[in-house]
Amino acid sequence: MHGSPATPIQDAELTWAILTGVFIATQCALLSVLVVLKRMAFIGQGISHAALGGVGIAAVFGITQGPAYFVIVGAVCVVAALLVGWMQDKKAIASDTAIGIVLVASMSLGVTLLAIAERSAEAAHDHSHEHGSSSGHEWETLLFGQLTNVGVFDAIVAGALLLVTLALALRFGRAILFWAFDERSAGAFGAPTNAVQIGLMIALAATIIASMKLVGIILATALLVLPGACALRLANKLPAVLTISIVTSLLALAAGLASAAAFTIPVGGAVVLALVVCYTLTWPLSRIKAYGAGDPPNPPQRTTL
């Protein structure tokens, strides 16, 4: 009797988590193809870890959720993305070195500020024993996500982000594809390559922020790599690649959410493990496809329209 009221709350939490997850999975699947084609996986990793710096800044001001939280963390990620892009354009430093510097700097800032915020909260509430006992769980949910973190606001943000991404893709699709397949020629023909690159960086930052509560900071990048990697092993026509990427992402989401709800494990880890299984399966599937078509059993090197 005492536990019965918890059921509808859990159902509501799961509903918002599923809705948010569908939006995020679709968003990540679309961007994942570009990330893999342009070899930007490490950039996504740097942006996702930069979120920890934003979380630390927000924590110092006592902000742990809501619009202000998204604005602060999002601003830090966007700045990190633009800083990496700027250092790459200037060619004053190697790309991987620039990403590594931004990554470690933002993570160090986040860890330091979170420790300061935690000590301030303990001193203010004067119950350090109770607060300290939950800190490990808070770190786990921050790094790997949690179903109960997700609410209606997160679903609205993820849905709005997906709509904006689809609108921009429809409006600037040709320029994006030109840039993705031949950046040098795209610039020579007058395509706005700098704007496309900056836009993709901002889109990656916004997507990582939207997915952070569900899958965590550490694993957010996996959603931006594995769906596209799976799709590009199985197809070389763009419509088929996008379709396979979205389907793979949604299947992994369903498996991850079901596992997280059933076994009370971090949802981020469950979703990423499902994606890893999907990618592993693409190896025999791609070989079967190649032998069936009479082609050598190697993945296609280029994707075509």
C-alpha cells in the first residue's frame, strides 16, 4: 500500500525518458553520419567532456537543473567547440592536440568547481555525512546518465533541437553534402564551408547537452559515432545510410532503456553497449552483403548520393 503511489511517477519518468531518447537518438543518428565521414569523433569527445566544465560553473552558482543550467553548460560547450575550430583553422597547433588541450582544461575546471560547490553545500547545510553519502551516486549519474534525471523540459529541448536540425538540413542540405564529401572543392565553388563547419560544431555541442542527462557526459559521444559507423559499413547510398543510422540508434535506445528499467543500471552504458553489439554485427553482415553482390568483402570507401 505504501509503495503503490510510486508506480505512476515511475511510469511518467519512463515516458519522458523514452520521448527524450527518441528525439536524441534521431538527432544523433543524423549527425553521426557527418561525424564519421569527416572524422570528427575526437572533436565530439572533446566537446562532451567540456560539458563537465559547464556543470562545475553551474554548480558554483547553485544551479543543477532548468533552463539556466542548459544555458550555462551549453555556452561552455559551444565556446569549446568554436575554440577547437578556431585553433584548427589557424593551423598553429595540431588538431588532436587542440582537442586534447580543451578536453583536459574543461574537465579539470569542472572537477575543481564541483568539489568547491560540494564543500560549500556541506558547510551551508551542516550535514556533511548525509550529503557525502550521495556524492558517489551523483557523480555516477553525471558521467553515465540516469532515467530519473529526465523530465518534460528535457523532452521539449530535445524535440526543439531535432526540429531545428531538420529545418536547417532541408534549407542547407546541398551545401552540407558538398562540404562533407569535398570540402576543398566546396569552398572553391562558393559554398559557405566555414558557416557549415561552425554550424556543425554548435549542433554537436547542443546535441551533447540535450543527451547528457539521459546517457551522461562520458558516453554522449558514442551516440554521435556508432550509428553512423554501423550505417556506413552496410550501405553507400546516402538515403540508405541515414535510414540505417536512425534505425540502429532507435533499436539501441529501446534495448538500453529496457535494460536500464529492468535491472536498474545506468541507461547510458546500456544504450552504448547495445550500439557496440550492433556495430559488431555489421562485420558479418557487410561480408554477406559483399559476397552476395560479388564484391570484395571490404567496406565502401566513399558514400554517394
